[in-house]
Amino acid sequence: MLAVMASNSINIQKLAGTWRAALETPAGELPFQLEIYQSGTVWIAAVINGEEQLTTTEIYTDSGHITIRSDIFHSEIIAEADTSFNSMSGYWEDLSRKTGYRLPFRADKDVYHRFSEFPEEPTADIGGTWKVTFTSDSGGVTMAIGMFEQEGNHLSGTFLTNTGDYRFLEGEVNGSKFALSAFDGSHAFLFTGEFDGTGCNGIFCSGIHWQEQFNMVRDHTFVLDDPDMLTGFDGSEPLTFCFPDQQGNATSLTDECFRNKVIIVQIMASWCPNCMDESAFLSSIYDSFQPEGLEIIAVGFERETAFKEVAENFDRLRKKLGIRYTMLLGGGAEKKEAGAAFPTLSRILAYPTTLILDRDHRITAVHTGFSGPATGKIYEAFREKIIRHLHRVL
């Protein structure tokens, strides 16, 4: 999600329009659509991936320099425009990593294709459901389901794993080859592959830190593990914990405001896009069920643990997603640290991991990962299941 705040209205007006933006990854160009436009007196920037538009209301400009800053993740694009304002070049940086995590950035105005301007007639049908095997260089294997829709050359969809989905992917089929990409201000995903007549083989690249191979075969019977069974728990005794809020004030489940309340505990991270999707979902759940006795506590395991940075990261989430529930700092970003903070769980496999506690604060359910709106019917089924569960425990 990009932020655009104008210090020079003339420059902002010159930036208005549709841009073909791209990050240069170790595996090649990762394109996405960027639109800058005015609504009333407010300037809006939108990053577009498939059905999703991530919008915001802030761009900083100074002569030919442009800063496009995420309003939910701690990241930004720094670029310079040419004299005609028809192109921009610079870099995107994930500031939460504190390691100079950068990818080169370029954008060209009034260019509308995502990957190829003139793709070949497709000779492959990538639409439908696939069994997918991701294999890392070290031999680690991750199973997934690929769910895609193809109309001519246009391809969209997502990959669903045991710990969540890869959100909204968009791309093309070019002859027997295909490509998909997504950029949301935190994740920069690029998938490229080719159909060999029976299946597909390809490369997945995430930013500058990860590449792995994948193989896809048609298998409509393949299912992933049950996300409600991936994390074991002890529900015999009330859950207890005490973590600081973003001001450093200790907050405990024994506090009066949580007494005799059904609690959803969201083990999450402010830098995690799947957590962003779940936080938007939980915010709506809280608005509906808080009057009936529901409280939600998000416990963040953060790359940036100084309280000033935690406050800034949490406040971005609150403002963007309308979060009114409690948010606490659990510790650093490593899942081992999160597991140590919740010893009644068998492990922390993914952010988010979500616990539902009854009014006595005993764990009644644990859901690992989150399958967001990009998964369509799977997301809707999960939403309905959570609502039914809340009706039972409330």
C-alpha cells in the first residue's frame, strides 16, 4: 500500500495517470500497475494486482524526486522522474529488515501491459486447480494448491499453502510460458514457468532473499493439511500471558477488561501481508461481536522492537484497517521466540496463528495461517466457520 503526500501540487499533477511499474529481482523483472489520481481534493495512489487495489493518500515530491511510502508496512519507493514526467527510476526498500533490503524500481507512464506488450498466442491452459510442489535449494519441500483463472493471455489467481496464500497474483500466458507477480509494499513475488505438455515447471522468487523451484501437476483430489490441526494446544487450564503495549505498559489476560470475555488471540507481525488480511477480517469481526462479549488481542512478533517503531508500525495498521482492539508486543520476529512466549502451544508454524479462548480463557481452537480474500470460496468458508464458532462460545 503506497502513500502519496504532495509538497508540490504541480509535480503531483504531472504524475497523475497509469504507470507500468517494475522491480528488478534476481530472477527478472517483477511488474505491477501503479495509478496516481485525484479524488476531490485528495491525491490517491493505487497498486493493482489482479482484483486488489491497495490505495493510500500520501506522496512526497520535491522537484524531480518522489517518495512513495507504504501506509501499512515500513517500506518505501524512492525515485526520480525524467524531465517529461513519463518515467521514474529509483529503488524500493523494506525498512523493517534494517539490512539495506532494496530492489531497483522503474515506472513508465501510459504503458498498460503487465509482462509482454505483444504476447504470443497461448498454447497452454494454466487455468484451474493444480497440485504444486515447491523445492528449495536445500531440499526442503512445501506443498501447495495453485488456483488460477485464464482468459486468453491474461492469468490470475494464487497459491495456497498450509500456512496461508500468496495473495493476489496477476500475469500472462505467453505461448507455453507463464508469469505471475504481486507487490504489496512488503512482499515482492515473481513466479515464472512453462507448460511441458503434462505439467509445469518454474522458479519462484521472493525479493532478494529467496528463490526456489516449483512443479505443478493436475490433481483435483489433492488437499492440504487441516489448518485447525497443525498446532497442538493444552486447553485444560486458562491461558495466561503478560506483554507490553506499544507504550510499554504491561497488559495481562487477568486484567479486568478481559474478565469473563471470549478472547481471540492473534499471534501476528506488522510486516506480514497475510496478517494484514487477517487483521482486516478480525477488525470487522470485532465490530460485530464486541458488544456480545468478544475481545481481540493481537500479539506482534516484530522485526523492529523499539517501542517507538512498534508504535509507528501498529498505528499504521490501526489507521488503515480501522483496528480498535488491543495490540501488544510479544517479542522479536523469530517463530522460536513466539513459541517460547506461548508454551501451551506445540509450536508456532506461521504468522498469523489464531487462538479462540472461552470466557474462562481456555483455548478452544487454534487456526494456523490465514487464507485471505484471494482464495475466494476458501476465505468465505473460513469466515463462516469462525462466526459459527463465536456464536457457540459467546
